[in-house]
Amino acid sequence: MNDRVFGVHCSNGFCEFDSHSTTKKYINMTRNELKQLWFSIPRDENKKDYKVIVVEIGKNPYWKGYGTIQIISDTKDGYSSFKTHQEFPMEYVLDRKEYKSGTHQLIIK
């Protein structure tokens, strides 16, 4: 591979910069290679589960009664986040399966 590549755009891969010279090294990876790299990263098996429901009541006088709900789950199995804007945020949260299961901590701002 030629070490002296100039003016190449690396939108499909990683770019490395050699700090000892002005040489840029471009490594293009396919989608499958990126996927294999991602799944080969070691995970912390002793990770403590973080599951929260954050309700933020809106303060805009034109949107009275509206609020934002964010449901976050960060466990050893993966990360999940969901955010929505609802008219009656507390009623929405009380009907969610995450709240009913009792696994998520409720935070009201």
C-alpha cells in the first residue's frame, strides 16, 4: 500500500494520521469487516444494569401539559434509548411496559 496518499476522502473507512510525518494512511473496511470488528470488542460481563425512565415536564406556555419521555436501558446485552414528546407524559409513562415491569427507575424533572 502506498503510504503517501493525498487528497483522498475516506468516507467508507478509518483514517490514521502518522504524527511523525505528514503521511496519512487510509484503511478502507467493508461493511462485513466493520461488523466483525464491532462484535469482536470485549464486553464487560459484570456491568451493572442501568434502566431509567426520565420524564421532563415542558415549561413552554404554548405547550401546557406536554412533556418529553426518555427510556434508557444500558445492560451487558446492549444499549437502547427511546425519546418521545407527549401531551400527557405521566399517563404515557404509567401505560408503558417498562414502568409496569418495575425494572426501570422513574426520574421526574
